[in-house]
Amino acid sequence: MDHARYLDLAARHALRAFGHVEPNPLVGAVLVRDGRVIGVGHHRKFGGPHAEAEALADAARRGEATRGATLYVTLEPCATAGKQPACAPRVLDAGVARVVFARRDPHPTKGGGAAWLTARGVTCDLCEASRLAIGLSDPFVHRVTTGRPWVIAKWAQTIDGRVATRTGESKWISGDLARRRVHRLRARVDAVLTGIGTVVADDPMLTPRGVRVIRPAARVVADTDLDISPQASLVTSAREHRSLVACEAELAGSAIMARRRGVLEQAGVTIVPVPPSSNGLGIDLRSLLELLHRSHGVATVLVEAGPGLLGSLLEQDLIDEAVVYIAPMLLGDELARSVAVGRIAESLRAAKRMYLWRLKAVGEDVELVYRRRPPGRAEPVTLPA
């Protein structure tokens, strides 16, 4: 039996729901009997039926019997009820004989479905044959285990790794199709994070345009000294599009900044006090991310920032995914601006290593998606049929 094939199919279905289900996990399920797919489903929206229930319902619509079938699912079936009934009892009641799943559920109250089913005679196997199915749950596992949102850094660069000329010109390195894909990504995340340097230089709106908005993202500015101008587009549009400005905690509560805070808050901006970083350079970005997740319901963050903020996130190992657009141009100028700055890397051992998750030609550009490799992940294995 081709475990990788069926888990890949389940994962591809689940990917359709990106932006609809968070903070829940993306999950896909496929029912197979006698070498035939008899049901397919995925978790479609937050609070809606889970993938296993969708696959069982699909089999029923097709008139297929599920007794004796094998269920392929990207994440271990949940053991306890939440907004929906628990999946493990449903799988047992349907007469499924075997469950093959790509990832264990780390949730402290919802995990353990495989053990529950095994105790009742259903064969359950953890299978790492599909990298797509395993990686599908990375953002969810990350949120549960770290208490931080999944951080996606996006940039466009030349072939020689430059994001702007020496004078700061960057519009436009990537083409129209690539920029449209960025707007689609903005429309599916909970927050877009940038730095005060980008706000001063470009006065961006950071809103999705020309695409369907799945999740209205908050705009978040890392602004240690609360320097943002009341005339900045992110401030003047704060009533229509949520804007948060993260500044150093002591400054946020000081009397000397009361007037500036008042002007910003009157415009609709939310001030987010954040502890200073341990090196005294700016705010503590790890604390900011934890605050966004814990207090503002942020599950996924898109970073659209300059080299300074990207370098700080990279140094603190806070970038979980990098979406990189490589344009067919070369600058060859050593003073042209690079992707990230601020680190000292005297050898290749100091590099932050990632692995290639996906690549795609987008017009004349190439879209490369990299992910930080989680420590201790086993190499893919294949179960016997």
C-alpha cells in the first residue's frame, strides 16, 4: 500500500483551508479500502467538522462502506471533544480497521487518539513517509509547544541576494504575479509585522489588495522609541484596519510620552508594551510574539520588513518559514542592501540552516519557501504494507 501517496493526497486537500482554520491545525483525511479511495475530507473552517468526519461523510455520500477501511490522516485523531465531537470514537464506530497518521497531536487535552483507538483494537501507525503531511502540522505544533505564532518572513531579492539598491530603491524587484501572491498571503494571516525603519522609508499600508480577504490581518510595527508619525498611513487608517505599535514597556507607561500615546490611541492605534531585549538593542521580539499570540489571538505572522528587523529575528531564531522571490536580475554592487544585517558570522557553522519546503515558478520569478528544521526530526520512513 502506498502510504506516502495517500498521506500526500490528504495534505493537499488540507492546504486549501490555510487561513480558514487557524489556530486549529490544517488536517486532511483519506479513506481507502481494497486499494480504492472511498472518502476524502479536510478541516475546512475553525469550529467546523474535523477532517475525519468529513472523510466519513464523503464515503457515506458515495455509498461506500467504511468497515475494514484504512484511514490516512495528517494528524493523529483527537481523543476528546471540543467545538466538535472527538474523532477517535467516530473512527471506531465507523468500523475503520487501521489508522495511518503523519504526526502526533501535542495538544495536552486533545492528543492521544491513537492510544485510545489502539486500546480498542484499531491498528494505529505513525508514518513519516510524506514530508508534506508531516510539515502541514508544523505551524500548529509550533504554537502548542512554544506559545508563539508561526512566523513567515517574506522578501524579494535579485539573483545576487540584494533587496534594494544602495540608495534604497526596491520597487519593484519582483513581478506582478509574485506581488499578487504576497497579497494573497497577507489575506490569510493574522498579523503583518514590520519595523519603524520601513514605515519611515516607505509609509506602507500592509493591507491585501485585489484579492479575497480570508482573515483581516492586524498591522504591527516594532517601534522601540514610539517614533511613528501620526500622519503615517498605518496610523491614519487604524480605524479601518487594526494597527498595533509595539514599543519599550517603560517608555509606553512614561509621563513624557503620554501626549504622543494619546494622539496615537485617539487615532485607533493599540500600544503594545514590550520588555527591552537582553542586549539593550530594541524590544524583545520573542516577548512581542508571545504577547501577540496570548493577548491578541495571533496564530500566524507575516514579516515584511527591512534588513535590521529580519536580522534580529534571524539571530533569535524566530523565523519559522521564509518565502523568497528571486527575480531575474543582478546588481553586482557590494553596497546594495542585503536581506538581513546585524549578525556576525565568521564561519558557515554560524549560518541559520533551513530546508526547502516548496518551489514554484511565478512568471519570470521563482518562489522558494524554506522552513527552519525542527531539532530531532527523524528522517522519513516507510511503513510495510
